[in-house]
Amino acid sequence: GDVDDVLQSSQTGICLQSFSPEAFTEAHRQMCDLLQDQELAGRCRQTAEKYFSLEQGVADYQRIYRELIS
């Protein structure tokens, strides 16, 4: 559900809007443009660390559980 928002807001990927030939053509164009971006790798790493870091996930769940207990 949130993956398309993450990809778009971080400019690290694209999402198909539909499965039509036109949508695939547009997605291919967007992906080619994205792959030309010299800063893509850095944004991908930052995005992965922000949203998918195990350490951050553990810290977030600890905070949530502490709030529920108190």
C-alpha cells in the first residue's frame, strides 16, 4: 500500500498506473530517465535505511510497545 508513495516521494522507482500498453511504455520511459540520474544510488540507500532498516524497525516497535504499556 505504501510502496508507491515511498518510491514516488523518494524518486527511487516507478509504479505502473495500469497494465495497458501505454502504461508500460510510460513506465519504461520513466525508468530510463531515472537510471540516468547520478544521485539515484544514494537516494535508494537513504530510502532503504529510512523505511526498511531493521534497527529502525526495532526502535519503532519498542517505542510503540512502551507507549501501549504506559
